[in-house]
Amino acid sequence: KIGIICLGSTIIFSEVVKSGAYGLVQSLIVVFTVWYFAFWLGKRMKIDPEMGTMVSSAVSICGVSAAIATCGVINGDNKKLSYVISLVLIIAIPMMYLLPWLSGLMGLSEEVAGAWLGGTIDTTGAVAASGTLVGETAAKTAVIVKSSQNVLLGVAAFVISLMWSYQGKNRAEKPTLGVIWDRFPKFVVGFILASLVFSFCMDADTAKTVGKVTKGFQNTLFSVAFVCIGLETRFKEIFSRENRTPLKVFLIAQGFNIVVTLVVAYVIFGIIKPMIG
């Protein structure tokens, strides 16, 4: 959770809006479309709401960070979190190489390819590496789109928190403002405040300098978290019979994400942006 707060300090709104307005529009469309589809699919295939919510966030927003944030929001089971994160990391590896190859086969421009990669691959490091395989412009566009999705993490966490307050485990408890605040994950407030402070209370140079330090803290904390998650993750359980349904939901939702993001990226970066100039 502290790592998520540190992540907020690296998200500077002025930079995202200035260089990624198109990416932000794409992210808004893709995140809400894919999240709803994945959640609906999870309910249809009868996986439990905790798992369904974490899978939906991981597939649609920004992978590991979104899964961790969502687990905190809904006070979810850490074993389910470790399962979802394992899926994200396992699926991201072949996608890093497969999507650049497919973009070349389809003859996509670097901007369209980068927007596609940034919107579908679920870890920022994998996004940057994959974009580099296509070209410099693709890598830059991919990172901008992924950063735009990171911006939406706070918004999504807030919406999920409200949804969980109304539809969570204790349905008999009336969801008053006080109850919602008690259930609301305070680290999400920290994430948003960190982004606001670094965006509007510091000059750009200072924000970037201090942001490098907080980025180091984030990487360290996430690394520790990944090691701890790995200690309680057993790969044979990922493909076990009892986990086959969540695996199917994740793969189908990711496939849907790949197709939807390709269409949206092509329309926004291949048609609208060149037209506007």
C-alpha cells in the first residue's frame, strides 16, 4: 500500500495531459469497457466476487498495481491476490514479444502499435521493453498510455470502494457516508494526495527530482511484496482444477482487452490524431 502511494508521486497530471491527452481518452474507454466485461464474465462463470473484482482490475487498468490496490480496497484474500498477480506476470511475458510481432504483421504505425501495447500489457516494465522492440516512438507512446491508465487507478479504486460498500459482504449494514469512509482504503487517498502535491505544489524540476527518490522506494517495496507473494504462490495451483475457471476468465478477458484496445488505438492514434494534426 505504501508502494501504491509512492506510485502516485510519479504521476504528474500536467505531463500526462500535455503529452497524453489521446492516451487518456483511450484509457478511459478501454478501462471501463474491459473492466465491466471482465466483471460480467466472472459473474457469468460463477467465480467469487473478490476474485472477479481483482481479475477485472488487473486486466483492465495496470496489472500488478491495480490488483494490489483492489485487494486493499475490498480487503481481499491475499492468496487470491497472489494468484492474480502470478497470472499477470506469466501472461505478460509472451505478450511482450507476440504483440510487437503481430503489429509488424498488421503494418501498424509506431503510434498505433505503442498505444496498443501500452493498453494491453499489464506491467509498466514489460510495456517499455515491448514498445522498444517496435521503435522509439512506439515505446514513448506505450509508456504514455500506460501512465494514463495509472492515473485512472485512483478513480477506479474509489468507484470500486463505493461499489463494495453497497454490495459487499455486510449487506445488512446501511452504507452511510460514515460507513463508506470507514471502509474506504486510506492508501487510495494517499495515492491521490501524492499525485496532487507533486503535480500542483512543486515546480516540475523538483517534482521530477524527488519523484526519482519515491520511485526508488516504490520499486523496493514492490520487490519485497513480490518476494512475499512468491513465497505463498504455488504454480501447480494456478493450473489446478479448482482454479481453471478464474484462469479461463482471465484469458478470455485479456483476449477481449487485446481486440478492443487495438480497435480503439487504431481509431484514436491512426485516424483521429492524424486528422486533427
